[in-house]
Amino acid sequence: MSEGRGRPWRHAEFRSLIAAQVTGEIGDQFARVAVAGIVLERSGSALYSALAFMVSYLPGIVGSVALGPLADRLPRRALMIWCDLARAVVVAVLALSVATEAPLWLLTGLLLFAELFSAPFDAARAALVPDVLTDPADFHAGSGISRTLFQLNQTVGLALGGLVAYGASAQLALWLDVASYLVSAVILLVGVQHRPAALAGAPRGPDVRVAVRSVLDDPVRRVFIALGWAAGGVLIAPEAVALAYAVEHDSERMGGALIASLPAGAALGAWLIARYPPIIAVRMIRPLLAAGCVPLLLSGLDLGVYPTMALWFAAGICQAFLLPIMVVVTLLTPAERRGAVGGLAAAGFNAAIAISFVLAGWAADVFTPADSVFAAGTLGLFVLLAAHLAWPGRELDAVLDPAPAESSQEPSR
């Protein structure tokens, strides 16, 4: 792995991919917070609100596994554009349904259907970036930019979405989401060049089975993907109860900002860790996971909205360890299998988030939102212990810095 910092911005296609990412992801948050707010207003339940927010992650569980391989078998730019157009149509129907006071099950179902198209879109974008940024240093730096903007998009989208949905209307928030998808499609059409499918002409095969086997057979990918699933699910738990926490403290309008505090910290963390060489970034994975559990544990003191917002911001910074996990897994995966393996990894991550949201929302209803976050921090310590015991140190050293490993096998003189 190269240790340089890279210069991804010099690539025009990367700039277009980033622009499409920003417009689409900000719109995503408008729809999510709008639907979650409607559910909380009508039901008065933190669990139901968390479930509504969780719906946006649910399609990634099945959709990423089933549809992720499409990013290997279809031209990736074309797949992204069609997914953008499909999401625009479905969210437009959702906006019209809100205007007619449609039942909650229909609103959440439409949101779920719209998010189904996010799975192949994300798999195609993740698989396309290494084709644009062929140098490992560029790819590491570019992944840091993408991860930083992903978290910033959540921060801006959730905060603005909360203001629009509560200050104006949920319907307006949804129409802004529709516009974001149309803009993203145009950017991709104009700024990203067509490339043939990675598996063009290849016979149909068990793509998911091949992806699973390739992950299980490699100790680094196996441990890193499992760690991303478990740790990511634990550390995102505060987002599930943020709206309920704000309501409990008579600060309903701060709900969106409280949710956004975690991805805001994660944006800063991703930006910081991308400035380190890949080797050092990988060495920081376990220390950052340990540090990320501390603010969640302190949240159990229930210090109020603003101190808790600061704690969750700090926890978000520590989510920086997810970046080197994603970079290593992608670089170790053959180009023709990036869509399938990336879809598998995304499916498990979304499953972990869904489970985390359900359990956190349930605990917030039975106990308090603060107790729910404290429990997540405690669980994170067990994840850290499991990661320490399963850490593939020798295999990881061979991947990150093979020269010393080769030289150490030479006979001493």
C-alpha cells in the first residue's frame, strides 16, 4: 500500500461522483427525518419513530446482497442514473401521499421502496471509484473525502430536514429530495464516462455465493467486515433515540440537530484519519473503537441536550476507524467482484443498524433514551474484546507492508 496522501481532486470524474453523492445524500436525509417526524407526531412512540427511521436502512439488508452484484454485471454509470430516476419517481409518490393524509404503513412502505434503489446505486459508486482513482494513495484520500462528505451530508440533511419538516412541511422536504435525485442523475450523465460492465459477457453464476466464499476465505476481509458490522451498529445507536431524547427534554426542534451531531463528528473523524498514511490509519482502528465507547457510556448520566450533543459528536469522531476498514476491504477485492462483495458488506452493516435501531428504540421506551445509549456503549466494549481476540495481525502486516515480512524470511548473515 502506498503511503502517500494522494491527490484525488485532480480527477474530473471523481469530482463529478462527489457532486452526485452530495446532492443525492442530502436529499435522502430530508425524506428520512420527514417520515420519522410524521410517525412520532401521530403515534407518540419513540419505538415507532425509530422503526420508521430504520426503514431507510432495511432495504440495504436484502437489496445490497440481491442487487449489489448488478454493479458488476451492468455498466456502473448507467445503473446509478437509472437508480436516481427510480428514486425520484417513488419519493414523488410519497410526497403526494403525505398530502392526502395516507396511513403510516403506506408512507413507510414507499420510503422502503425508494431506499431499495439505493443498494445498487451505492454498490456501483463504490465499485467505480477505484476505476477512477487507480493509485492506492489517491483511493485512500478519495475514500476519506467521500466518507467525510457522507457524514456531512447526513449532518446538513438531517438538520435542514428537521427545520424544513417541522418549520414548513414534510411534503416540501420530500419534494426537495426528488429534486436532489434528478440533479444527481444529470451530473452523472455529463461528468462520468461510460465503462462496460466488469463481468460483461461472463456467464451467469452464483455471485452472492462467490462473494461470501471470498470473504470467508480471507482472514483480513472476514474480520474487518464483521468488525464494521458490529461496531458500526453499536456506535450509531444514539441516532435511533435522538428525537425521543429531544422530546423528553422539551426541545423538539433540536431533534434533527441532535441526530446530526453523530454524523457531524464522523465527518471530522473521516477527514482527520484520511490525512494519515493507510498503514497508520489501520493501526488506529482498535484504539478509536475503544475511545468511541466512552461518550456513549457518559451519555447515561443524562446531562441534557447540549452536553449530550457534544458527547455524541465526540463519539462520531471515533467512527473514523470505519474508513480504513472500507479501504482495505475494497483494495483486497478483485475489480470484477467489488459490487458483490461491497453489497454483502453493506447488507450486514444495514442489518446491524436495523437491529441497533430496534433495540435502542425499545430500550428508550422501557427505560430512557439515555439508558439506551449507555447500554450501547457497554455492548461496544464487548465488540472491542472480540476484535482484539480475532485480530489478523500477521496477515494484515503482510498486506500493509509486505517488504519487511519478505526480508524477515531471508537467512541472517
